[in-house]
Amino acid sequence: MNIALNTRRAIRVLVCTAVLGGSLAGAAWAQAWPSKPISLIVPFPAGGTTDVLARAAGQELSKSLGQPVVVENKPGAGATLGADYVAKAKPDGHTLLMGAVHHTIATSVYRKLGYDFQKDLAPVTVVALVPNVLVVNPQVPARTVQELLAQAKAAPGKFTYGSNGNGTGQHLIGAQFEGMGGVQLLHVPYKGSGPLTTDLLGGQITMSFDTITPVLPHIKAGKLRALAVTTARRSVALPEVPTLDESGLKGFDMGTWFGVLAPAATPRDIVARLNAELVKIIHSSEFRKKMEDIGADPVGNTPAQMAAQIKDDTERFARLVKEAKVTLE
């Protein structure tokens, strides 16, 4: 009896010791982090909104953590290559992803992905929301959405729209625009906003539904013409530009969020500290001013709130993808 009692006591002591040891190890790990430069993976080429936001946040994060935050561009396959890289990286807090709404769409668009966006990546915080804007090359005579739709209906398949890649937000916005507007457009996928904007300025494509950030300077310079924003509300950066809803496509409401994620098994203490540091940066007056200048709306929420956003968007876009019949291998 005493032997059994002593055995049970010994087991309890071992369990408590293991739990305490694990907690202390986790705390020690978090305190030691970061122990080397952090890689912030951008799944698009340089020059686009994802890249701009990553560099702005990374610069400030370097100061607060005392380690360099190095932005690495890993474009391809509609932003899924970069996400796959981070999902399979060592979960020690030294490899992060600047993800976007595109990843919640890719889940339904791509038949085969090497990762599960909701299971293999841990949300940290949404950095900003950025409206998308329908812009056309000035050579296009249309000055309103209704004029553009009329011209596109008269020439099915002749009007082209560029996107940041198959399965991205811009691709799906274009598909929804076709469906709601009753037109047939030709989709031209790019690896990111940089090459997309270059071809749009050069007249190689007719239009795009890109985020405001990379096209805003060209709109202000008169090199591109903005016809409408894709969100339910007008953009502070382009207050004179109507929404698609105001332009006749009732109920049209799609924008793009961008946020930081880590590999799923990253210690919670590290994720919590990352969140605290980033939220402090995002809510600072200096960062908010930077965001306003590029047409972005800073967010800075909790990991749980970001996870809920990802879940909701994944379900919402799954329905839209099915309706638009957009699938890729």
C-alpha cells in the first residue's frame, strides 16, 4: 500500500516537474528570442503593397527587437510559394510571413497545396486593410464604370485585366466584376504589382483591380485613371473616386488585408511578444501617417481576431470561387 502511494506521489512529482520545466523552457526560449536576424517573407516581388507594408513594419520591428528584420521576396503561384516556405520553416520565431487575403482564396482555387493555411500557420496580427481600385490605362476612353462595361460588352474578350497571379484577390475581384457586370474579360496573371503596373502603364493590358498603394502615385500623376474602388466605402486616399456599388454593381465589397503569420508550432510566448511589438508599432502616430500616405488603413488586432478573419474569409471566398468557377492545378 505504501509502495503504491509512494509511486503515485512520485508520478505526480515527475508530471509537475515536467510541466514546470516545459513552462520555464518556453519562457526562457521567449526571453532569448530573437537570437539572430528575422526573415520576413513576402510572397510577391518587390514594389507591391505586401512588400511596402513588410518593409515599413520590418524597419520598426528591427528597432524594437534589437535584431535586423530582413525582407525576402519569394514570389510565385499566387503567393502560395512563400506561404509554403514559411509553413515548413523552423518554428523558432525567426521566419515570418507577410500574408494577405490572397491566401484565404488560394485554399479554394488551387486543387493541390503543400500546406494548410489555417492549420500550418499561426496568425500574429493584421497590419493593414487596403482598398482595391479599378484603374484603366488613359488610352481607354471610358471615364465611368458604366462606360467601361458598355465598351467591354461591345468587344467580348478584348479588354484585359491584370492581377497579382492566379487565385489572388485581384483575380477574384475581376471574376466577380465580370459576373456582376455581364462582361467577358481576358485575365492576365502576373507575379506581383511591379510587373503588372509596368504593363498597365505601357498599355499592354487594359485595366487592373490592384490595391491602391502601387497605383496611387500614377493616378495622381494622371498616368492611370481610377474609375472606382472595390470596397463598400470610398477610400480616404481617393475620396473623389466612387465605389463599384455606387457605380451600379450593387453589393460589391472586396478589399485586401495584410498581416504577419508564423509557423504553427512557434511558441505562444514568442507569438504573444511579436503581437505586442507589432501592435505598438501599428498604433503609433508615425506608422499611421505612413499608412495614410499609401492609402492603407492600419489595424493591429489580436491573433484570435486575425484567425477569425482568416476563417470567415476562407468560407466566404470558397463560395465566390465556386460561383466564379475559378480552379487551378
